[in-house]
Amino acid sequence: MTSVAELREKFRSRFQSECEVFRAPGRVNLIGEHTDYNEGFVFPAAIGYFCWVAISARQDRKLVAYSENFDEVREASLDAMPDRSSGGWFDYPLGVARALDRGGKRLRGANLYFVGEVPFGAGLSSSAAVEVATGFALLRASGLPVDLRELALAAQGAENEFVGAHCGIMDQFVSCFGLTGNALLLDCRSLAFDLVPIPAGVDLVVCNTMVKHSVGGGEYNARRSECEEAVRRLRTALPAVRALRDVSVADLERHDGLLDATLLKRVRHVVTENARVHQFATALRGGDWKAAGDSMAASHKSLREDYEVSCAELNLMVELAVVLPGCRGARMTGAGFGGCTINFVDGESSAAFCRAIADRYSAKTGVCPDAYICEAANGVEKVIESAASSNVVRSARKP
């Protein structure tokens, strides 16, 4: 866990000033994959791995940022923002600063010190954590009010328009609105959401295949383009369709002739995945683990066969998980092409589960995977040292 006192001291040593400390979480999506940019439904939870930002305002309009993870300093002027990303870590803080400034927020310059706990390239939204933490910190350091919906949209805009990853709103939204002990059932069109408690006695276990993925890669953006093309074709018969969220199973059966074989598979995944989100939420609320596990299995199968974003390592990880004691359900999570699986595991079995799956995956692949026992966490917040310990924090979203 990041020590607030140590972070303050490191900031003081580098920038010779005092600071405020903020953090935003990564996320794991329990079900509802590749539905967010189709204006559908998702079911993520923020997790207790964070991007931490220490910040102090400057008198000029310059951003001076240091990343502890990359041991690198980068600078930019808010009055001369670049139009193109450079391909490095600074794109994410710079992109959200650019989005906020162009959205009418008159930001002050700032010194920023970043520490990232969210594993890079694992599909746990390290990028959204950086974007949301940066935006929240810059707004607070500039004396500006924070509207979390506006912040989530600005962070998404940074990734879409500056970084070049055409992601939906899910990652940034849950990094803003996450709540300890709960997942979010989110409507990605209206941004309305319900909090759904994670049942007691069950852990969220994330297993990292160690296969790196990138949402800025061509395959991710290609899937989004395929969905947009499917909408254009279906709209010739269904003019009310704005996004694949508006297509029902019956619609698809009636008008599948408008789609080629590839587009048909893509649409079938999105349409059935939206239904699975609601089925899973109902099962979780009712403690029906058989139904919840079945929904997770069907989701993984659809991502593997219809959306074609899984990989051999993800498939293996799921196959190994579902036969282990205490596992209630498993599926790939995130954009795919590598990254992680999400597993619901009885709390009394989770430590043994992590050891067993690591041993079995390593025996099959020669690669030692990471496994994280996660708790559903709060969204972005200011962090204040406790009087009892510098390693214990309390949160305050308001000044």
C-alpha cells in the first residue's frame, strides 16, 4: 500500500513544496464486455489498486509531472497543448488536462508526482485511474468544482480524442463513482446506475495471464468499427436503431441477412451480453451462484467465439479456474487480447485458489501468473493521513 507520508516527503524533496494527495482506482468488469461503446449495460467494480497523485499549484500555466513508475519528468504548457499524443505515459495526464481546459475549465499550472499501483497492460484500467486522478487533482488544485460525471466524460474524451483508444465510458465512470463493497450496474447511454453489493464471504480474484494488451491497438478499434458498420446496415430496416443497444434478439433474427458472417457474430455478442448483465445482477442480488456462474461462462464463450477477443492464455486460465474448489464463476475481463480473468471465489478458498491456479498455469505455459485478491473500492478521492498511522487513510470527496 502506498504510504501517504512517504509520498508527501518524496514530493517535498522533488518540488520543494507541500502538496495534496489524491487517488483513483482501477477497475475489474464483472460482466458486460464491449457493450459500453455500444451504449449498453456493464457491471464493473472499482478495485483497491490506485493511481496516486500528489499535487501543488504553480503560479504559471505549466504542468511539470514526474512518474515514479517510469522515473521520468515531463512538462507541458496549458497555453500550448499538443494536438497529437506522443505514445508515452504522459499522454494520459496531458490528455485529460487538455480535455478539461478545452471544456472551459481554466486550470492552473501544477507540479504532479504519480505513483501507479494498477498493473500496466493487465486490462484493469490503469489508464482510466491516471486520467481520473489527474483530472480530479487538477480541478481541486485550481479551486474549481468537481462534477464527477463531467470528469468521467472528460477522461473518456482524453482517451478517445488524444490517446487514440476508442473506449466507452465504463472505466472512467467507475473510477469516479465506485463504492466500497459494491459493483455498479451502469447504463452507458443515460449514465444511470444502481449499486449492487458484492455478497459477503466471496472474493473477487483477478488472475493475470501476463499477456500484455493495449486498447490503443488495431484490434480493439476494429471491433468498434465493426459495430458501427453493423448499426449502419441494420438501420436500413430499423431506423430507430442508434446503437447496438437498441437491437433485440428478435430484431437480429429477422434482419440477419443484412449482415455478413463476421458482423453477425459481433452483433450477437453485444445483444446477448447486454441481457447477461441483467441476468447476472439478478443472480447476484438473489445469491443464485449457479445462475451467476452460468452467465459468466456464457459471456466468456461469446467473447471467445463471437467477438473473438479472447486468446489461448485467457481460455486456459478460465478452464483451470472453474474446476478449483470454491470457484463460483470465471471469465475473461477487459478488452481482451491478453490481460486478466475475473473469478468469484469463496473467501475461505481464495488463498489456496491463487496458489493452485498459479502452479497449474505455470506448468502449462512456463509463465508464472499474478493473482490479486481484490475488494470493491471507493472511486476517486482526496486522501488525508490518519493521526494513528501514515499508512491508514480516510477519504473526503468534498473540500
